[in-house]
Amino acid sequence: MKYRKKPVVIEAFQYDGDLIYS
């Protein structure tokens, strides 16, 4: 999983638009 903005897993799940699942 690579995050564009938030490197925090819990936070990242809330930012689906900025999430990239690799």
C-alpha cells in the first residue's frame, strides 16, 4: 500500500480518494 498524503494506515483508510493500493 502506498499513500500519497497520509502515511498513517488508520488515517489513510479515511482518504480513499488519495489512496493507491499496490
